[in-house]
Amino acid sequence: HLHVANNAGRVAAWLRSLSDDFVIFDEKDPYITAPGPVSVTYIGETEKNLSKTADAPDGEKTYFIGKDGENFAGTGGASLPAFAFTEPELPEMLTTPLHAVHLQLGAKMGEFAGYDMPLWYDKVMNEHLAVRNSAGLFDVTHMGVFEAIGAGAEDFLNLVTTNSVHLLKTGRSHYTFLLNTDGVPHDDLMIYKLGDEHFFIVVNASNNDKNWAWLNAIKNGEVCIDPDMPGRKVVTAPFELRDLRDPSAGEDRRVDIALQGPKSLDILMSLGGSEADLKALKALPWAGIIRATIGGFDLIVSRTGYTGERVAFEVFPHPDQAAALFTTLIEAGAVPCGLAARDSLRIEAGLPLYGHELAGPHNMIPSEAGMGSYVKFSKPWFVGKAAYVARDIARDSQIVRFRMENKGARPAHQGDPLVDDKGRVVGIVTSCSIDSEGYQLGQALVKIGSHKRNTQLAVFAGSERAKVRPLNNMKFGDRAIMPETVTILWRFPK
């Protein structure tokens, strides 16, 4: 029950209007909607003796209607410093729990995000096609795995990420973003809801340490999260934030292994398990998550992935079980795949990579990458929202997929320019690799107007590496860069 001293009818009408989404309650942000609908009923006068002097608004509360208004009388707290983070210098490359397995399999190894990782085992195209036609197995144990558990976990994640965590059901997951205060992504990530107050968070390996520092700094109220109100903090009920790859997590530690492709379910089912666990695994919907014992391994299993395959799984064993599980899955028919195939698969599927189609040299935001639906403007507030909305309104470019017409064309690289039929630069390549048919397929940031499907452009592939003379200084025998014709595709495969 809500007790009000005066104007009960007016208050009830206001609450009904908020619930029904019939009013704008923040002139700076017309997208906001209040939770609802709810039933608001005036039940008569109270016998309570209400004080005529209300307490001052709680300036520590992260958001309430009117807090961002011009007449808000609260201070909002003392100004907090901007977030600052420096990546630690590593004396040598890190290794994953599967490193010895990769060496035994003869993988071509290389550095990625500070780790010595398998780039490929056989040929990139063979591994790419294995995922599309059978099942591929990826070491992604270098990716960050965090846990938020406790009464305040849901509210915290809802305030620091862009998607609607408060609407996420137990046993499901969603894609989302952490934004900086300037509206540019800190990272893209997956959040999995394991229980009412229990969440799994998987972040990119390259951003693991930065994300961990950012989330803890916000949780502890140590950094500015809103330049317009520099004292604002994320205030929630208590909860615990843990790094599940850290040895301190003990028996709760988890790492990520990805099994992707049309036969991945059959392979997992072949390992065996209880009738209940196998039934739950077989019935697992897209973005679903369960805990099950499969093949004798205690696993958290989600139906998610980064390859564009809909029959796709990520399995989370304890790191001490990771090598045995990886080997068992190979023996059951999975093809080990390196990071090169993972990249070609996600490019073909139109999926963004942080630093390429998100953030990066052009400060790209989710809506430019075709991922704007994962940023919920209807949420009253989240870190970076106001700056993101301003960027989204002002943007004049869009990520597209393109395919080179010449099957033997040299691959394009991040930063290569795309030009229209008049020679004007209208786009910049962000990623490129080989597709399932052997063509060079890429993604590019292209000016709106040149981004429509079937538009033909040209790319100067390998422009950064090219050593050419100025055109007015060329001699017989010199080489000039020849542009390759490309065709704009659907943003995502049909």
C-alpha cells in the first residue's frame, strides 16, 4: 500500500498513466517506460497519522522519476573520478588449460589477447566447413567468466548493461553490452540467468581485466558513471561478484568450450548421462542454459555460440576437467578448430568483434553494427544511455556485409577503403575472411546511402601493405593497386 497525505486521486491517476505508458515523464528521454502494467486502486482514507514533512529524496538512489530534472534538490553525492585502466604487461604469453592438447594435435599457435592460442590445426577452410556441415570444437577458455550472485545482482546488471536483465527468465540468456560513459562499448557480452539471484557473465578475453576492474569500481562506488551527475552511483542490495576462472573460486571455477554445428547435439548426446539430463539437453532452446552431468562431466551447458549456427553449444566445465572433455568430444566426432575459422565463421554470419565492428578506431556503437535491438531505450537509466542515444541519433554510417566478385581476389584488411562508382570513399573495411564458397567476404562501415543490398562498390584490398609510387610519378613496370568489385549483402544471412 502507498499512503499519501494529499491529492490521492491525482497520485492514483499519475501512477496509472505511468503504468499504461501514456505519459512522458522525462523531457530529456522520451523513450523511457515505467514497469507495468499494474493495477492502481484508490481504497479510501487511511487511519495512519502521516507526517506532513517528507524526507528529502534519496540522492544515493541510482534513478527515480525527477532525479535528472532541473528542480531536483538533492546533491547526488560528491563527484567521482573518471575510470582509468592500464593493461598489465605480461612477461610471457598466458596459456589455457587446453594448451598441451593443442600442441599434441599439431596446432599452429599464435598470440591472441595475451594467450598462446591455436590459429588452426589443418586448413582454415576445412575447419570452417566442419562447423557448417558437422561440428567444430573451439578452445575459448581464455574468455572471462564472472558470476554475480545475491539479492542485488539483477539490479546491478540491469543498471550497468544495455539489455533488460530484469526480464530475463531463469534458464535463459541474452546478448548485451557494457557501455562507457561516452556511449561507446566497453565490451559485448552474454549474461546467463542460473537462478533468481544467480547470474553467469561471459566477456571477451581481450577485455577481461578491464571489465573486471570496471564492474568492481562501479560496484564499490569508486568511479564516475554519469558525467551529467558525477556523483551518481549504482546502489543495490548486497551481492557478490566473482571471477570464476580465478583459483579463489575453488570448485566453482568454470571455463568455456564451444561446440558448434548441426551435429553438435548428437555428439553431446552420445557421451551419455541420466535420462533427465539428456532430456533437458535435447529440449534446450536457443539461448537456454542448464546444469547437467554429460559423459561423467559436471557441466553448465548453454545453447549459444559465435558462429552463426543455431545448433550450437557452449559447455562450461571446471578447468581441471577441460582437457579431458575436449579430448572426449574430439573422440566423439567433433573437429578441433582454431581462431582463424572462428573469425571466418563469425564474419560470414555478420557477427561483430570488439575493436572491429564495435568501438575500435571509429568508436562504433551497437546500432551501427546492426545490434541496436540489444540496447533497450525503454529502460529508465543505464550507464552510458544518454551519450549512446545522442550518438545513435547523429550517426550516418552502418556496418554491412560484402562479398568480392572475384573468387581469387586478395583479402581485404581492417582499414582498407571502399569507393563508389565515382571514386569517393564511402566505407572502411572492418573485417574480412573466406566464406563457405571460397569467396572473400567481409564487413565494412559504410555511409548510409551506400549500404543497401546489391549495391556495388570497390575495395582497395591490402592498401596499408602496398608499396606504390604516387600516380604522377609512376614508371613502366611499376604496380598500382587495382580495386576489387564487391557487392553489398543482407546485413545477416537469410
